[in-house]
Amino acid sequence: MTTNDAPAAAPAKAPAKDPWELPDVSGLVVGVLGGTGDQGRGLAYRLARAGQKVIIGSRAADRAQTAADELGLGIEGADNAECARRSDIVIVAVPWEGHAKTLEALREDLAGKLVVDCVNPLGFDKKGAYALKVEEGSAAEQAAALLPESRVTAAFHHLSAVLLQDESVEEIDTDVMVLGEVRADTDIVQALAGRIPGMRGVFAGRLRNAHQVEALVANLISVNRRYKAHAGLRVTDI
Amino acid sequence: MTTNDAPAAAPAKAPAKDPWELPDVSGLVVGVLGGTGDQGRGLAYRLARAGQKVIIGSRAADRAQTAADELGLGIEGADNAECARRSDIVIVAVPWEGHAKTLEALREDLAGKLVVDCVNPLGFDKKGAYALKVEEGSAAEQAAALLPESRVTAAFHHLSAVLLQDESVEEIDTDVMVLGEVRADTDIVQALAGRIPGMRGVFAGRLRNAHQVEALVANLISVNRRYKAHAGLRVTDI
């Protein structure tokens, strides 16, 4: 039986950095591709409300502008390419169906950017939601394959778009699992998540372990149906 | 972007049962196959400490007996077949490598039993843990395929064997995601999880969504390494 306990410590080396010591990201511009959808709009709203500069991206600039105007808080709208170019961190919140095509088209605009994929490849039938097989392993790994010059991470999968968009909700009671290959990048995404009241960014592994984090949304949908809830996740003992 | 919010309500029908109304399972005998391993031993200890009658199963009856004697609390030891036959609920906590073979050999002994698979098919290399591909989709679905006459569920994946076995730990601060096809069965497993102080059994979907729950242990291992913790999971808003 494999348990989740950490293996024996590695050989002695420099003291580990405090995992909760995260950079100041308050000055970074955050773009949200697919920012006119429920999840993207909700994230844009929460980040702007926390004081972050946010640009909503959409295929059509006017639709992005309309969404930005509706949300206020200094949010701007632009087409996806301009959104990518003007942002330091780019959250990918497009529908799974358009994921590969959208990212391929933005490869140059996203070069050098910190990309945060939050897409959950799911199918639905009469029995509810289920995880789709993704050739690259996960949406995040597909992003990494399509964007070799970007710094790809994965996060923000387990959020309720209803809660994100509900202005009367002051705090979002959930941790955000952050995955990636480079600590400097995952630290930034953790810090970004931590800007939203109630949220905490938690490092949760490399991109090769993104599939199960994405797919777990199918389970949260089952939880929400059974308990009539907007479930999130907290990691205990940290 | 697919979010985790529940779809619109189904057409009007009989009022839904209270999801927290669970059966009394205190009189059921719980067997633990692979009960001499860390996870099995930890679960056996916690359940017996909560007042449940527990039988530890192992390939060798004498090894099971030794483990039972060490734990006390009225726990008995037996070979796997006897453990299965004498139990109402049988937790499968064997190593993934022996999973299929063990269950195949116990098909008749497990007929009619409520089987709870808690096996996590993981591989390890220099970069840490990763999810193994399972032909049937997950360990739980493999169990269901091999045990057509049993009532197969999945649960208890995300527990720290260290915490389970630490007698000084009074409460285990985690929810237990319970998966299965039949509500009467998942209700029983939820109730069983709820017997352990601090734990709560939460319905989290059908067996076809077991893979990601099993695989998520790889992420918890990353969490444990980064934060020097014994992480568990809580579902929020329920």
C-alpha cells in the first residue's frame, strides 16, 4: 500500500527555504484568456477586487471590453493576443474544446510569460461528469508542449465560478493547488492566489501530476450535486 | 471553461434524502487485507480504537496474528481468505503490485461483501511520485472488474499512515472521499469513516472517477515534501 507520507529526507544540504515566503506580486499585470466565461470572469473579478491590474482577453476585443466594463475595478478588455502581450501572468481559462487552438495561435504573444492553465478537460453524460483522456496527459502539459518559450504552471482548478462572481461573498474558502516545474514560477502563482481573501496557494507538484488535479473537478461536481454546495478543497496539516 | 458548479436541478421528484443521514455501522466486522502494511495497520488501529470489530488479513496468518497482537484493541489476525469470509466490510490495503492477483484469488471469499479499495497505483523516480496508468482506469475499477459479485467502493486514499499509527494523535483532520455506484454502499463507507474522530466520509462520485482520487496521492506527497507535513484534504462548503 503506497501512502502519502514523505520518503526519508534527502542528504544534508542548505537549509530549505520557508515554503510560505512568497514574492510580492501586487505590481504584476494579470491577463485572463477566456475572461468572458464564468471561470475567467470570476477570477478577473476576484483578482481586480484584491487590487491586481487585470486585462480580460477574448477572441473578440469588443466582447472583452463589455465584460471588463461590467466588472469595473479598473479591468480592461482586449483581444487575446493583446491581452497576452500586455500581461506578466496569463491565466488560461478558455473552454477545453478551444484550448490547443487558442494557445497555438498565441505562441509568440505568450513567449516569456508566466502562463497559468486552469482548464479542466471533462466530459458529461447522463451519469454526470468524467475526466477526458488528454494525449499530452493533461491540459497543462498540452499547454507546456504548445508553448515551449513560456513558463507554464497549472492552478485555480477547483474554484466555484458561482462563488467567485458573487459580490456578496467576501472570502473564498479554499486552497489553490499550484503545479509547475520551476519554483520561482509556482511561488509567484501561489502569491497571486494568496491575494484573494480566503485563498491560499499551495505547491502541489510537477506538471506530470496535473491530470488528477484537473480531473478532480468531476468529483467536486458529484459533491456539489449530492450536498447542494459549491465545494472547494483545503489541504490539512500545512 | 468547465467549472465545478452543479448543473441546473433535475425535474421535480421526491425530496432528496439528507446526505448526512448515514446508517449505524458499529456492529459490522471490518477486515483489512494487507493489514500488516503501514496503511492497513493504521486503518485497523483507528477503526478498532473507535470501537469497531477488526480482523487483519495477510497472506500468512501468523504475520496477521503478530500485527493484531501488537495493536491489541480486540483486533484479530487471519489469512486473507478467512479475513474476507468473516468480515462484512473488507478494506483492500495491499500493495498495488499484488492488487489484481490478491483479489482474483479471493473472488469467492469476497462475494457479497462490501469491498473498500484504498490502493493508490503510483510510481516513483528521482522527480518524486507519479500516477501509474491502470488498464481498467483505476485500482477501484480493477477491483470491480475482478469481483463481479462484490459491492466495490473506493475510499481512504489520502490518509497519512504516520498519523494513523501515532497513538498520541487523537483526531485525524481530514475528509475521506468515498466513491461507488450504489448509495447504500457508499453511505456505509461514509459512516465507517465517520467513526474515526476528526474524519468525515464525503460522497465524491462514481468509480469511473476513482483514478484521479487515487492519483492525487502523488500530489499530496509533493505537498508533504515541500511543507514537511502529513497532508490530508477537507472539502469546503459542505
